[in-house]
Amino acid sequence: MQFSNRRRKLISNPQNELYGHCLQFYSQPPTENISLAEFETFAVERLKLLKTVENLGVSYVKTTEQYNKKLHAELTNLNFPYRTEADDRKDQNGPTEFEKRRKDHISHFILRLAYCQTEDLRRWFIQQEMDLFRYRFSDLPAKYKTEFLHRNNLQYDTLSVEEKKLLTDKLINSSYGISGASLIEQDYYKVPFQDALDLVRSRKVFLKGGYAYIPHQDIISIVLNDFRTRLSKALALTARSLPAVQSDERLQPLLNHLSHAYVGQDYSIQKNIGKISLEQIDPLSGKSFPLCMRQLHKALRDNHHLRHGGRMQYGLFLKGIGLTLDQALQFWRSEFVKGKVDADKFDKQYAYNVRHMFGKEGKRTDYTPYSCMKVILSNTPSQGDHHGCPFRHSDPELLKQKLQSYKLSPSGIAQILDLVKGMHYQLACQKYFELTHGVEDSGFSLNHPNQYFIESQKLLGGGVREVKREPETPQRGQNQSAATKTSSAPKTQTLSAQDAAEMEDLDTLFQDE
């Protein structure tokens, strides 16, 4: 597709002109044609990167060594630019640095289209892009920082040697880590104080005559403020032109759902089929189930029944960890007949629903397990229900009591409740994983209950292993037809309107009469 009708003049080497530096302010929109598949892939992979930035910002202190190390690993893994020198040499089985910079450029503008639609989306996007920019700029050597400033016309006045000598004592006293010897070598910039409010607020700079005198090492605050201002204005302009973009029926569904997309792996049954037995479910629920599924399992064992929301959420999770259709029918029948449902009633009212989940009835749609985002955002539980996310839908005091019953430490419970209070529900679940498994760092970003199970089994040395598969271009859709041969590659998913309709169809099948 074409981003703009405005075509740049041909130049000898457009890559050198646009991607000559590993970092940019994204001032110039892309004008080339790309395929829809590349459009979607770029968007999803940048969204993965920004969600990682968000998670790391909550889990670690920004700019610390551990934070930087994990963010660098994600940049490398998703093939975003991280080298200062650019060339046309390919990494082993990977893109060139120029190709990475092109992806960085285009993907940023795609997400602008998706995240300009509301004030909340704009605020989230700006914050994550700023954090990513801060890391990348801070990681640059001094020479490349200066080159970046010149490329973007940030020509701040540099203090002369004579001026530095006159202000030596004041500059040393106001600047962290600057001595008399290093002062002469260090560049200082004279910037209007209103452009350096963060540094003024923290008393890190010398002020005189309405100007802040900023050492080169702290220029990031000024650049970041400029980046925020530019991006905020650009999103406002993008929002005005959005109706023209949304008129394209190819792009509208993708852009509408990117803002709440699940961008993780598809944990479908085909990967783990037949890997667990019914006898393993009870012990596994205490060791390797996330709290939402542990809660559902206990409610099923206690009440010998789950309402439709619980059966959908738990049934698809069990399917994803490896239960076959026959095992699922046996599991649900054996539990329900212990309550008020006899075997004949189960076969008439409930067996069809189980077969439908496995794509053997109705539309033959092979439904996949719910992601964390779907559990959190859809079908809020009411009185008598046990589905949903305990960190999102439980009363904090009841959640605290439940965590205490699982013998979690008071300090650990306090950390979880703080994350819940900040509405970081998936991070609260990740902290629960770390506390119940006795690890300081889980080493992954949690976004799916079945991911929790697989990572737990890896850590505990269990028999259920994630099958390594070759990457595939991400596909939209929470579900896929059972009649279609399933690809062996993991898929990235977003919830489309069709998916929502299919899930509503499944929901009606599970309604109690």
C-alpha cells in the first residue's frame, strides 16, 4: 500500500539519506509501497516491543543495567536497529542494518495510525515511545549523539572555553560527576530553562539569566522533551486525517484492533495433544496453573459444576495444555455427575458444547485458549461465577486472603497488591509465578495462561514441553477452521470482528438453560 501521494525526489542513495543514523525523530513519513502482510508484521512486532518496554518499566528501574540488558535483548530478537554503524551486510539468517532501520521507521508510523484515536491511546503510545527513545539515545556514543543533534537541527549554543573557565566553580557544583579536569573536555550547552524543566526540577544544572547550562551527558532530557512535543503534535495531526485511512476496508479492521491486540503465540491443542493424563490435572493445578485456572479447577472440584463462562475459559485452557476430545468429555462428565447432573443429562446438554469447542460440531471452528487480555477485558464475572482474572476481578481483600492461603510471603503479597492497585494485572500474575516457583526473575513477559503453564513446566522439569517451531508471518484471528490443515508455526493473533462474532456464537452454546 502507499502511505502518501507525495513522492520524494530521487536521490543517489535513499537509504543513506533516510536511514543514515540508527535513531530518528520520525519527522518524515515513509512514501514507499509495502504489502499488507509486511504492514501487519511490522505493526505487530513494534507493538510487541512497546509492550515489552511497558512491562520492563514496571518491573525494573529504568536505565538500570538489568533494564537495559533485557530491552537490548528484545530489540535484537525482534530485529530492530541497535548498531551505530550501518551497512548492507546481513546478519546470519537475518536482515541488514538498513532493513532494520526501515522497519523501525515504517512500524512507528503504522502504530501512529492505530494509537491516535483516543487520548488514552495517545498517552500510552507517547510514553512507551519516549522510554524506547531514551534507552536508544542514552546507549549512543557521544559522537553519534552529536551527529543526531545536528541531523535534527538541534543547534544548541555550546559554551566556549573562556565561558567555561569563568563559570568553572558553578558548573562543577551543579553537575554530577564533573571535575575540574573533565570540565574542559565536556561540552556544555546553553538552553532556555523552560526546555530543561526536568533537570531544573531535580537541581542538576546551573541557571543564569533564564538559561540552563547543561553538560553533554544530560542533554537527553532536552532531546526527550523535544521528541515528546513533536510526537504529540504529530498524533493530533494524524487523528484529523484518520477518516481517510479508515475508509480503506483492508486497513480499518487491523488498525481498530491493534490497540487491544494479543500479540503472543497461539497456544492451540495441536502442539501438546495427548501430553497429559486426567490423573495429572489435580497435581498440575497446584503447581503449574495460573491463579485464574487454579481458581476454576477448585470451584469445579468443590461444586461439581461451572457456569458457562467458567466452562469456556477453563475448557479451552485444558484443551491447550493437551487434553484430547475424549479426555475432555470424560473429565467434564465425571465431575458433573458428582453433582446434580446425571450422565444422560450431561450427554444431552453439555457433551455437544465440549465437542463444539474442539471444532467437531456447528461451524467446525477449532477454538483456541483465551489470552490474558481476553480474560481481563471480556465477560466480567457476576455473582456465582468463577471465571475472569482474579487480579482484575477479585476484591483486593479477598485476593489477599487467597494468596495467604497459598502460603505466599507477606512481602510478596504486598508486591502483588501494589501491581494490582496500579492496574498491572498481568505483571501481578507474573509476580505470582515468581513467588510460587521460587525465582527472582521469571525471564518472560506473561500474556497467556497457557504460556504460564508451559513456562512452569519448563522450570519444574515437567513432561509438557513447548514445541520449537519456525516463525511465520502473523495472522489475524483468535480461531481457525478445524477443516484447514493446521500450520506448525506459532501465530500472532489479534481479535477481529469476525472472531468476536464467533466467540459470541460459542458463548450462546454454553448458556445454561
